[in-house]
Amino acid sequence: MRNKRKVTEYFRTLHHKKAIRAVTAASLMVGLPVIGVYGYLRAVKNFKLDYVPLKLNNKHSSIKGMKIIHISDLHYGPTNKDKKYFNRIFDHINSQHADLIILTGDYFQWDPNYLYELPEMLSRLRAKIGVFGCLGNHDYGSCYPGSVENDPFEHHITKDALERKDIRILTNESQIITYKKEKFNLVGLHDLWSNQCDPKTAFQNVDTSLPTFVLSHNPDTVHMVDQDYDLMFSGHSHGGQLTWPLFGSFVVPQRSQNLKRGLHYISDRKRIYINRGLGHTFRMRINSAPEITLFEII
């Protein structure tokens, strides 16, 4: 158990210690040259579009045919600042002609100057209903629970920067939206590690007889929401950014280790989808490709 804690703490430090990131990447490339070099140079930018048909459990309303794009964890900043990469992603998203685009946090990394560049790029996204999001732990300046703030961001600054570009950020808030005369709920939570996550407040005006979608960066919040919902959109885990065959993933920074990627059923009317993210804090991906998710309500 003690050794596992040491390994966990080591990989957490990858988020914010440049020297450790460099040594770890170099070690993997030397020790596992083919996988390491590919994971460092290629895999971090070979994004995939994953298609997920979604049948609602809610029997009282139908929003069949609606297309939702979900992206997460861009981590735009000093270690991940390739504008061509992100613009290529946004062009690909626009080519899907989505009705709704969902963003689930960790937009920026470390340097507040990027607050001005990324919202401008994100403003290129087009969806018939609009673009909505929640915030992730890095958008509050927190790399892990109990950590000293190490990212120079405050969540209201991040929220304001995005909302100036017509990206609606929901923080313990809800909004009713209409699609082809049918109504549904979007509910957004503060990030779990911000100590401001309050599902009760977020759901206080929500009629869950309508189709209900929840935006929450950290999958661990799935255990905090008592109300019914059709799907929770999450990110945070990067899909287990370094996942080895047979051995599985290196540290996934959350309690629910089984909720690191893809669609999971929690109960009759509770499901969660964990997006693998598009960026990285530590420049390497193995068996966890960057992801755009396209949902279609069937």
C-alpha cells in the first residue's frame, strides 16, 4: 500500500513539475523506444471520433435525432499549445453538424495568457442549439485534492473568458433547452476538487421528468447526485492516459478507478460517459487516444 501511494504521488507531480515530466518521458522512450517515441510524438495528436448511439430511459419526452458532440480536457498551455492541432479538431467537430456541443473542463494549463487564445479558437465551434460547458479542477487552480494552488487561474476568470465567446458555463446551475419543440435539462456542477460542488443546488429547479443531462468534470461526482438523470458527461481521467496491455493504467486521479473511459450504467436512469480528453498535462499517451465523442439520441 505504501509503495502504491508513492507511485500515485509521483505521477501526480507530473502535472506541475517540468523536470519530472521530462525525466519520465525520456525514461519511457529509452526503455520502450518504439512505444515511447510513438506515445510522445504521435499518439498525443491522433484524435479519434467515437460514435455512441444513446437511447433515453426517460419515457415522458423524446428528443430523438439530436446530435451531441462532447469534448474535454484540452489543457491548452505551455506543454500543449499547438494551435493547428486544436483548429483541426474544431474543423472536424463543425463537419459533424451537431445540434449541441458539450465541454467538460480543464481548458487551460498554468499560464493565464492562454485565457485569451483558447476562447477565441473555441468561438469557431458551431452547433444549432449552442455550446455549453462546466469547469475542471485546473480551471480552479487545483491539481489534486488538498494541493496548494499552483495554476494562476480563478474559476470566475475562466468562466468569464469563455462566456464572452458565447460558451455558456454552468456552475451548480441548470438550464432548460428546446429541441424541435421538445424540452430537456442541462445541469452543470462545480468541479469536485474545488470544494464547491453542490448537486442539490444545481438540481433545485430541475424537473427530472424531462430528459436530463449533467455536466461534471470529475466522474467521482456520479456518487453524489441523488436525482435522476439520463447521462452525465465527464472527463478528468484522460482515459487512463498511459494504459499498458495486461497491466492496465498508471494512476487515474480519482476514487472510482473503474470509471476512467466510455459509457457506464449506474442505475436504471443514471449513466455516465467519461471522455478521454483532447490534451494532456504530461506529454504522452499510450492506448488512450484523444477523443471527440458524437452522441446521437435514437
